[in-house]
Amino acid sequence: MNVIVKKLTWDEIKDFPESHGRTEIVDGELVVSPTPSGPHQRICTLLGIRIGNFVLDKDLGEFYSSPYHVVLAEHVNYEPDLCFIRKDRRHIVQETFIDGPPDLAIEVISESNRTHDTVVKFRDYARYGVQEYWLVDRRAGLITI
């Protein structure tokens, strides 16, 4: 029996319902993560308020504090916990996704997929031009930039 493996693209998943968790594509493979825990969401909320207010007060660009699809390549898209796009790059922000690398991506590390956040996403964010990546490690009490 022949097995055919087809890599998925953003166009093929963009209309998936969001109720089943986060949907990301890593090298063409669909990765579905559970909804983040309460402590994870609390960290995102607190960072989102502070960073979002700073960006808004200084009119620096666009800041998203809830998962928003970031399409890095045909077969690679993520939903960072928080992200920022400079004012002069607002053109990459579309109605339902960001078409290209954000200037800042922030991930609160989930224990259930620590390697995904610290290795896989780190590799792809660097590969596709994300200028700055913050890893918030709740367990260690650190933010690594």
C-alpha cells in the first residue's frame, strides 16, 4: 500500500473552528495544543496589559495579547501568546492573521509542550525573521530574550 503524505498550508486550516484548541502548522504538520491553563493565561493577561498599554501610549504599532495566527511560510504558522508589529510594518496585519514575522513574539512556556516552545518555535522564529523572541518560564520564574 502506498502512503501519501501531504503538507498542510495556512489556506487549508484558516477556517478551522478555534474551539478545539490552538492550531499551528510546523513543517506542514498540524499541531493542536490544548487551551492554556489558568496560570498561563494570567501571565499573558498581565504582560498583555503592560506591554499593550506601552505600545498604545507611544503609538508604536500593533500589539496582540491573544493568540493570533502568524503565517511565517506556506507550511509554517504559529499562534504566539503575545506579539508586536512595528508601526511601519502594519501592512502585514490582515483581518484574521499576520502575514509574516512579527517584530516580537512572546511565548509563555507550557509544561505540556516545553520543547515545542523552546526548540521548535525558537528555530522557526529565527529562521523566518522574528527580530525578538521572549520565552516566559513560569517554572523557573524567568523571561529569556
